[in-house]
Amino acid sequence: MLRPIHEAVDVGVVFPARRPYPVPRWVRWRGEKRAVEEVHLVHERREGAIRQLVYSLTAGGVLLQLRFDPEHARWYVDGVYDEEE
């Protein structure tokens, strides 16, 4: 289940020549730099005319939802996936 969060974060990305989206390599969140182990899903979301990129990924053993806001050139953690018990 996604636990909503809205925190600005630093993200290190690469821009591969033959991929449509940047690929996150690390996330600095809550004072800890976490390596991205796997990107599970990337999709686009529109807010008006603004196209935002939403990523579901595992970083430092934590499943996160990240969002890139190109209008402000900022990355956000929008949520953390909790294990269902």
C-alpha cells in the first residue's frame, strides 16, 4: 500500500541515448544516499500542460514512488510502499 509523502529530494540520473526517460541512479532522501537497485515502472502524468514523470523504484531496499516536475526542475518522493501484513 502506498503511504503518501511529498518531500523534495536530490536524484542522480543518466540520460541514455536510446531511452525516452532519464534513469535514476541514486536518491538522497532524509539525509541518506540510497543507490537505485531497480526501476519497476515509469509513466507520464499531466497536470494541465505540464508533463511529469512518475517512477516506481527500489532504492536502498525501500520501494518508492518518485516524481520529476520539469516546470520547477525538482524531484519529489510522493510515496513509500509499505508491505501489507
